[in-house]
Amino acid sequence: MAILCVKQKLVTISLDITLSFMAFFYEVWMKKALAQASEAASYGEVPVGAIIVRDDEIIGRGSNRPITSKDPTAHAEIVAIRDAALKEGNYRLPGTTL
């Protein structure tokens, strides 16, 4: 019975550490997306930003640009997807997070 409790405690601690680690990186990525939003705002656009991450590396960035580019599809998410696809040389972006 004591061994089971110890194992459960270790699993809980391990899960807590993993979740804390993930939360740290989500906060890092969110700050990068907010920087893109600030860029959009500086151009008079609605302040929305987006990034695409794969394996803890940013492979695409985008900020809202429909007003300045006169392109109704130039939303931050679409701009980030286009940026990532161009950098990857492929329209498919498996294993990524927007």
C-alpha cells in the first residue's frame, strides 16, 4: 500500500512538473504572438498576432494586415500560415501549433 502511494505521488509530481513546463512555453509563445499584435496595432490594424510553432521553434509569424494590404484574407493566422508554408517549402504543416 505504501509503495502504491509513493508511485501515485511521483506520477502526480511528474505531471505537475510537465504541466508547469508546458505552461511556461505557452506563456513564451503567447508573448511572441502579442508582439505580433503590437506590430499590427502600430500600422493601424486590429491588434491580432499569430505564430506557428513546431518542436519548440517558431516557423511562422503573422500580424493582421487586411487594411494596409487591402487584402480581406490577410488576417494574422493566415499570414502566419503563409509564412510557415513559404519557409517550409510545403503547404502542409504537420506537427505544428497555431
